[in-house]
Amino acid sequence: MVIDLRQLSVDKDVFDIEHKNISGIRMFNRRNFLIKAISSLLYLPFSGCAKAVGPSSIKHEHRVNKLSDSPNFNKSTKRFQHPAGDLHDKSFSDLFDFFAEYFRRPHDKWERIGFPVRKSRKNELENFNKNVVWVGHASIMINHSNLTILTDPHFSGYASPFSFMGPKRITEVPFTIRELPPLDVVIISHNHFDHLDEQSIRQIAIYQPEVKFLVPLGLKRLLLGWGANDVTELDWWQSIKIKGATFQPTPVQHWSKRSAFDRNETLWAGWMTQWQDFSFYFAGDSGYSNDFREVSKRLGNPDLAAIPIGAYEPREFMKSAHINPEEAVMVFNDLGAKRAIAIHWGTFKLTLEEMDEPPHRLKRALEIAGISKDRFRVLQHGEFWPESLS
């Protein structure tokens, strides 16, 4: 039997090419299957198409009756609604396209190495007074007139309903919940997983059982179920006074959702805190709207504002829910804020822009607007405001 070595070589090359093509097709199909599967899972918690039907409606019926007294509650849809409507109601196709692009995103070195963290010394936390520190993402701790406030506490490894998957914390926390100084008030802006973290709330409730939680309408029951003892829920513009400071939730253009059937069943908010000699505005999460001018008109210009600058790409998908750095400067001007801290960047990889992009774009936007970067600061994780806030 004569073997044609040339033909064998050709056949081998053809086999290798076909094998590579088949492997490539299989990898492509696996990748698309993964994108479809994850998109389908995330579609339920994060999309706007799922409707509360059957048992879920019955389960929450008594709660809806109470919340329906709010002027911000749409009785026909049985959902809270911003005056401009639900602008972030995405279709499955929109979500699939976003997650497909997200999973194919270019390499971002900051996802691997994270950002510098200024670790707090024990005595700094024990003597925390008349200052503010950026903990990370939307978590700000501020003290004024012997009142200590923590916003949207998130100390966990994932911004997700799961403890092992989802957007992973890229930059570590500067201190632990156990190391927190005594807190008076914890403010919650809304129920998304990167702002309302169950494990963080549970731990705070264990270590500091006397702390007061302030939440938008509809979230009280959830926090009580997690072990919080003192929870007050408020509607937009309602107020409560604690240790000489007045707290008021304010409208922002956003939305809420935490499960398959609860879209906008709870309210979302920014928060204004006012003392006699100082005021602090926490924007939480928001697309750009006239709400910030209205806040300034009704409540005055804050001495300090915490304004988000990240998680904004792709723009058409995120515009209705998240401001970008240029819009953050507009918010700063709309509020008439004296000073501001940039938040909502560098902690979790939530969207498509590179993680170090928001501060650079903010710097350029401030220069164009003629605003000193010392007035609208980008702090490191764990960094304190360098001057006195009084």
C-alpha cells in the first residue's frame, strides 16, 4: 500500500482548519448562549417589562393601598412614577444588546488592579468629627454638629443578589462595618443592589442596633426584615428632624427594582440634610432632569453635594438613569452647591466606559465651566475632605 504523504499533509491541514472553525463556532455559540442565559436572568430583576401578577399582587395588596396615597404613585399601574414618566423601561432586546456588548467589552486594566485606597486609622474613625469621607461607590460618611450620617452603605464583595457572581467590587473598602464610628442615621436612596446591600444593612443593625434608617416609601418592611430596629419611610418632600437636622427625600429621575415583579413598587430619592449652619445633598442615582433646580428653589443651595459621575455608557441606554461627568457639572450648577464630592465610580464595573474615565472627563468639564477642581473634588476611596467643612 502506497501512502501519498502530500495528500496526507493536505488532508491534515484541512482537518486542522475545519477543527478550528468548528471549535470557533462552538465557542461563539457558547458565548452567545451565555449572553442569552445571563441576559434572561438579569432581564427579570433589571428590566421594565415584567408585571406584577397573581400571588405577588395579592401579597402586596395591603401595602399598595397604603402607598397609593402618595401623589407620586400611579394608581392605574400601581407603581411609583417620576413626573416625566418611566424613561428607563427597557425591552428584552435592549437588555440583550447591552449585556452582549458588556460581555465583549475591551480589556480595562482597572478591573484587575482597582484604585488606590486610603485605609483609615483607628483613631481617625474614633474621632470622626466635622468631616466627610468617601467610603466608595455611593457610600459617604459625614459628621456635622455631633450627627454622623452614612449613605447607601455597601461593604460587600458583589453588587448583586448573589454572594458569588454579578458586578464584583474592584476597589476594597477603607474600613469594615465593625470599625465604623457610632452612627446616628443611615440614608438609603433606592433599592438597586449597588445601593441597598442586604449584608451591610444586617451587619450595621447588629453592631449598631440604635441607628435610625431613613428610606423612600415602600422600603421599611424590607429593612425591618433584615434586622433594622428603627426605620422611617418618607415620600418626596416630606421631612423628619433628628438631633437638630432636617432630612428630606427629593425627586430624582430614576427607578426601582429588586425582583421579577416589583418594578417601581418602592420609591427612589435624593436626600437633603439641613442644619442651621450647614446643608448636605446626596443625589443617589439619577438621570439629568430639572429636579435639581427644584431642590435648590425649595430647599436652598447645599454647602456640600455628593454627585454621581460614573456608570453612563452606552449613553442611549443609560442616559435616563445615570448622569455623565458633563451632566454632573450641570447638576452642581443647578444645585448652586458650594462644594461637591464625586461618587458612583471606581468601585464596581457596571457599564462600558473605562473605570478611570469619569474623573478625567469631570476634570475637563470643570475646566470648561470655569469651576475649580477644589470645589468639586474627586477623592480616593477612603479619603477625607482635606479642609474643614464648617
